Amino acid sequence: MRPGPRNLVTDVAGLRVGNAEDHGVKTGVTVLVADRPFVAGVSVMGGAPGTRETDLLAPDRLVQEVDALVLSGGSALGLDAASGVADALRAAGRGFAVGDQRVPIVPAAILFDLGNGGRKDWDVNPYGRLGRAALAAAACDFALGTAGAGTGATARGMKGGLGSASAVIEGGYTVGALVAVNALGSPVAGEGGSGAGHFWAGPWEIDGEFGGVGAPPAVAWQPEAEFAPDKRAGEATTIAIVATDAHLTQAQATRLAVAAQDGIARALVPSHTLLDGDLVFAAATGERPLGDPLADTFRLGHAAACCLARAIARAVWAAVPAPGDPLPTWRQRYGG
């Protein structure tokens, strides 16, 4: 397993990602889109999700492909980002054909960033505008850290962010992950001592992609050191997309999303809590047929989990400070 040339989800050929931010509001939107519709699935394991059109991603639904996937800040207000994306796609002639009309299929997930110090007294919901801007900015290269849906994110005492990573695996398949980290759990091991600042995802790091500080030293569980939640219900989540160029059915894409949830558990402790809205979309462009449906889907799932763990650490590591931040970045906190 090795990273693709960009070490981004856009190493999956045909995919593009766009970010848009409002740094005054401290929020943003990230859009994943392709030149044509693609198969998608979803897995929701957090107890406080905020979503749009995830029910239609079940394998027994009529629509089997989507036009774009959206990750957004703004809590439920951020779901309007998907409407902005859908409007722009419809204007471009994209969407599911219904008679003489086109209806773009744009599933979305949101995170809560309304308490991060930014200006939230807008008269007009900004997320439709940000969705359109993110779609217009879609490209193969895009920013990580304090960007897109990760602009206002936080993660256990520090800034969260937007992350991505990729891998090329046996059979020549490419797998990638894209994630906005706004978690209740911590991305690092320990608050003090030799393990402070070491990413839980450290064992899966490749070529120093998130600082090269190494895996956490052996950490014995100390029940008395377990922390209480620092966010309230509905204020935390990790929302992600894993993607591949393999030809997958919607059922296989759903299993890919389920397998990728392991990446969240490897990189954030604790994860999948009642207070998080942890969700993973899966996208499959279908460019490479499966050689062995059993062995190949097994490898794809494992690679998706590894990529997602790496992407989570990259998100936090790449965050940068901004005026009015209520929390430090990882680099400010640990001197990296």
C-alpha cells in the first residue's frame, strides 16, 4: 500500500474536490464531484447525525448513483449547502432524469461549528452560497486543515480540520479518504508525558504525512484518566467520504463505508459516541472491474479504513490559527 501522487482523495481518477470558506463566520463547505454520476453508499454510526438524502443510498432504492457529495459546517443550517450545489448542477444540465426535468442527487452531512467564536448573526443563510462556490472551485488539488468543511471544526481541546489521504493497493485500485474532523474524542494520545501530541493514527502514517512524530508509546488504560465530554449533544461529529475507482454495486459501496468506520475508531478516542454524528459516505467511480469480488472488496475496505485514519490526523496536523479562535491548533499546543 502506497499513497497516490497527490495523497488526496482526488488520486481516484475523475474525482474533484472544492472548498469554500467564510472566515468571518468560521465555517465552510466541501464538495466532492465527478464528471458523471457515481455509485455511493453510507454508514452512520454516531448517535447525533445531521444528513440529507442518505435514505436513498440504501441498496434497495430506485436511484443507484449520485451527482455529488457534500460535507458542511453549520449544523442543520448547513444542509442548505447541498441545495446550492444541486441548483448549480441542475443549471449545468446534471441530475436524475424525471420526464423533461433533471433532479441532481446530492447527499450531504453536516457538523456543528456554531459555537466557535465566528459571527453567526447573518440575515441570509450563507450555506447555499458556499455550496455553489465550493462546487465552482472543484479541482484535483485542494487545501487541507483550516479549509472547507473543516474551517471551524474542533477536536478535544484543539482545532480540527479537513483531511485527505490516498493509497494504491494490490490489483492497481486507488482508494482515497476525505474527512472533516469535529470530534468529541481526541486525535492524540495523552495530555502529558511522553505520549503527548502523538496521533492515535500514528501506526498508519506514511512518509511523515502528519509530522512524523511517530506512533504513541505503549499506553496503558487508566480509567481514572478518562475525560468527560467537552461538547454537548449534537455539537460533535466526524463526517467523511471514502472513494475508489473500483466497480462496486451500491451494496458493496455500503460495505466499504462500514469498513472505513474502523479508521475513525483508530484515529479518535473515543469515537462513534452518542454525542457524535459520525458518518462515512463511500463513492465508487467504476473504472476498474473487480478481479476477485471477495478478496478485492476485503482489500478495499481495509485500505479505506487506513486512509481515513491517516486523513483524520492530517486534518488536525494541518490546521492553522485564525483571529478569534477559541482553541489552539495542534502545532501551537504541541510545538510541532
